[in-house]
Amino acid sequence: MRKQGLLSLVLAAVAFTMFFVGAPVAAQDTVKIGFFAPITGPAAADGMSAKNAVELGWKEVNDGGGIQGKKVDLIVYDDRLKAEEAVAIASRLMERDKVVGVVSGSYSGPTRVVAPIFQKAGMPMVAGYAVHPDVTWNPNTKTSNDFIFRNGFLGEVEGAAAAEFAVKDLKAKRMSIIFMDNDFGRSISAGFAERAIKLGAEILSKQMYKFPGEKDFRPYLTTIKEGNPDVIFAAGYYNEAASIVRQAKELGIKSQILGEEGFDSPKFLEIAGDAAEGVIIATNLDRDDPRPVVQNFLKNYRSAYGHDADMVGASSYDAFMILVSAIKKAGTDPKAIRKALLETKDYDGLTGKISRFAQGEVVKPVQIQIVKDGQFRRRAIIDNPEIITPPMKK
Amino acid sequence: MIWQQLANGISVGSVYALISLGLTMVYGILRILHVAHAGIYTLGAYVGLLSFRLVDNFWLSLFAGMVGAAVAGYLVERFLYTPILHLSRIAPLIASIGLFTAMEEAFRIVAGPHTLVYNARVGLGDLAIGSFRLTETQVLILLVSFLILLFLWLFLTRSRMGLAMRACALDLETASSFGVNVSAIIAMNFIIGSLMAGAAGVLIGVYDNQVWPTMGSIPAYKALAIVVLGGLGSIPGTVLASIIVGLSETFFIGVLSIPFPRDAVAFIAMILVLMFRPYGLLGKA
């Protein structure tokens, strides 16, 4: 007995030594990429979707031989949608994990908090779908965070694209707007209203609802119904979105509902049910894009996880792949990676062909999708350069 | 459109009444603030949803939600409040807040953090007159609330137990000295209040088509404001205050288009009442 105990003690010591001595040796022949998302907490559905999609991309990269013969090591953290958690993750990624680049699969809150930290440290980060302007911009110094890149659209851009579609394609003249009280809601509805007015449409009403927490949209919708608009532009995440379209249908509202990427989730289709049919959204994923990068992703995601991919997953996957392709070009030096990202040109991304990054903002077409038979389908693509080029800050 | 907004407001107000009544009844007899009542409301929604998924019948699920909430309410009274009633009033309040937080976490762990869908076909149909439309779920809320309030009123005014309950609310010790079984009355009080909260949970679950772990957190404090507004312990006052809050929320948003957080309305009303009529709308001075 005693001997056996001694043996296991020795074995444990050997394992212990191997673990700690072995790890740095292994680190040299892998490329470490950091990733964070709200995997638990109030945004868990989106966090899981981002994590699943990025892990899919990670496997693809490694199965295809990794980066310049080295395997990619994906280091995943859960920020629980908390800014303070994200700050701790940022320093852990840089100091302990020694990553060469970071992908954000999280919302604006955590992402905008870590952006200046990575900027200061010279660590490149690509954000999947965080929309806040301060992710790529430092409002204090009024300079661009030039190590940070964004694969999703700014609210203004997506809103303007939705207005372009409403006026030019749907021939809508009278619009009502309902949006949530947060940065995304305000910027996307401002972008929508500005473009719609410029194109000669009339905004009948503009209502802001409390976020989070609003569930009963009937008082707002009753007011909208009175004006009988051609189009209702609605901004919200899937819970609010589903309530809006359901309650609009209940109240007998016939106006076309036009939403945004917050609607782009299987959860929206589930909660809204039949009422989702015919709803049109401006988003960052075209399911009917025939390019293999899109169709393979949709197929592989479905077979890996048993449900359909959404905008959040696709955008995070893209962010990861954009970073990987920059590392493939430039090697593992963060400054060289950033330079490669800056020089991105006509990149064949899952969420569209990226022509370039301008001040870290992506320049690519906005997708207009419609719900048909309980699924998002292509309706139009907005590629007017006047719309999709993000406004430059000074 | 004013009629439509009226329907929207009264529907919301009716649910507020169902939630707040239990709170005011408990306060009326025991003088404790039963914060965990909002947890009972959420439990009612989850039990209703679970049974709806099992039996696929809305009315059975409403019944199950009410019974589930009533059982939980009884257990809370027996095993949480009764053992600490002799302590100062702050003790049950703290216990109640603790229980409410624990319940929210339990819902999250058991049922998951996601919003669940309560997509029940009630079988009532819309009521449409011209452009005015009472949606099916609004018909449901008005019907169920009206029936429950009618039963409550009949029970309190026409039954011996109701009489005993009102006597206890007036003075617990005197009622006891006249041979009223006080502990049975207290238990009954919790059961009736929780039945109503369970019904409210199911109704909101169907009205919003959503059930989620923290659905009780706003009602938890809004119901307190409503109860104070109506006059602590006053049942007609609570119903009146609920309808007033439901209507003013709706009118602030829909008619005046004031971009105003709706949950503040109840508190502003409460502050106004406390300034000019500190015993509440129908409370006794």
C-alpha cells in the first residue's frame, strides 16, 4: 500500500512538472488567439452562438493545416456581459495566455471597455458584431483605435441601408419608427430617419421604449396604427422584436415591419411564430448567398449543433477568419497583423465581400432578408457606396 | 384610438390588481411586506407553462399555475413567516427578499436563462368593432380578472370565512378572542393571494408570449407602489390603484407620447398620494 502511494505521488509530481514545463514548449508551435463572449448571463443565447461559430472556424483552420504549419490555439473566455469581467479577461489574454490577436464575440458593453486596453498594448482585435462607435474610436483623444477592427455595421450605416430599401424598393412614403433606449437603438433609428427624410419620405412618429424590460408594446403600436404608415421601422433584440411583431399582428396592423440585425435569431422566429412571416430586416448575413464560404458554414453549423446559425454567429466566425487570414499573411507579430488587417482588400467573407476597412469600420454590402416559411431569405442587397461607406470621424 | 388605449391600459391594470391583491391582503392581516409574492407570480407562470406543454390545454394550465402558486404561498407562510412572526417586522421582510432572490436563481437554474414561449390557443377569439379591437389575450385577461375579483368579493362579503378574514384584518387579537381560528385564516389568506398571483403569472405569460426567470422583478416593486397608492391593506383601493397605474402608463406612452420609463409612473403616483393623502386612495386615516 505504502509503495503504491509513493508511486502515485511520483507520478503526480512528474505530471505536474510536465504540465508546467511542457506548456511553454507547446506554446511555441501554436498560434494563440483569444476570444471572449457572454457565454452565460443575460445574453447567453448570443454568446453561445458566437462561441459555437468561432469554434467551428477554429476546427476548420486546424484541419486545413493551421497557420503556416502551426496549429491555432483558441483561448475562450466568458465575459458574462460584464465590463469588469472583460477587463480581467483582457489582461489575462495578454499577460498569461500571450495571444497574438483577439476576437470579440460580445456586445458593445464589454467590447468597448477592452478596446482601449488592447489599443494601448498594441494588440489587434477584430469585433464580430459589437456596434458602439467607441469600439474603434477613442472619444477622449478623438483618435481612431487603429488596432481595432469591426466586422459588423455601425448603427447609422445599417439604419440608412434599411431606409434606402424602404423608399427605393418598397416605395414607402410614410414611416413610423419605434426603437429601444440604448446606443444601438438610437444610432440605427437616427440613421434610418436621416436617410428616409433625405429620400423624401415622411416620418409620422418616432417612439423610444425602455430597454431592457419593455414587453407590452400595445400603447406604442396603437399610436402607430392611427397614422397607418407604409413601413414601421422597429429596432430591438429578438425578445422585443418578437413582441412587437406579434402585438402588431394582434392589433390588426397591416403596415410592413422593417427590422434590423437584432431580429436575426432563431429565437425571434420561435417567439414571434406566424407573426414573423413577411417581416423584413437589414442584417449582416445572407443565407441565400451561393458562395461556398456561406453555404458550407450554414451546413457545417447545422450538422455540428443541430440548429441554424444566426447573424451573431456568422459575424463572429467572420471576425475570427479575418484575423486568421491576416496572421497567415503577416506572421505572429501584432504590428504586422494590424498592418495586414489595414491592407485587407476584397476579402471573401462569410457575411459579404469586404472591400476594405475604413477607420476600422468594415465596408461591405448590407443584407436585406425576409422571413418566408419561418426562415430568413434573401430579399435585397444594399451596396450603394454612399450608404455603406461609414461616416469618417475627425 | 382612445378606446384601444383604454383597453390596453385596463388589461395591464387588471393583471397589476391580481398581483397586488395578495400583497395587500398579507399586509392587511400580518403587517409584513411579502416581497417574495412576485416569486410566487413567476412560479405560477412556470407551472402553467410546464403543464401547458404536458397537456396542451390552456385552461388546465391556468388552473395548474394557480394551484402551484397557492401551494407555494402556503408553504412560504407556514415555513418562512410563521416561525419568525414574533421577531421585529424587519425580519420577515429580509427573509422575504432573500427568498425572492433565491427563487429567481432557482428558476434560472431549473428552466434556463432563456425566454420560454407560452404560445397557448385560448379559444376565445378577438372582439373587433370597427377599428377597435380587443385582442384574444385582452378578452382573456379581462374575463379571468373579472371572475376572480367577483369570487373574491363574494367570498369576503358573503361567507363566514370571509367575514372572519375581514375581522382578522381589523384586529387579529380581538378576532382570536371571539373564537376565530387565526392560523387557518392566515393560511387561507396566503392561499387566496397566491392563487391570484399564479393566475397573473399565467395571464402575463400568454399576453407577452414569454416566460423568463426575472419576470417578477419589476412587479415586485411596482406592486408595492400600487399597494401603498391604494392604501395599505385596502382591497378596493388596490384594485382602483392598479387600474389607475395601468391606464396612466398606457396614456403616458401612447397618447401623450412622453418618452418616459413606464415603471416610474406607479412611483410618481405613490409619491403624490403620500404627499397629499398619506393613507392612500381608499385607506383609512
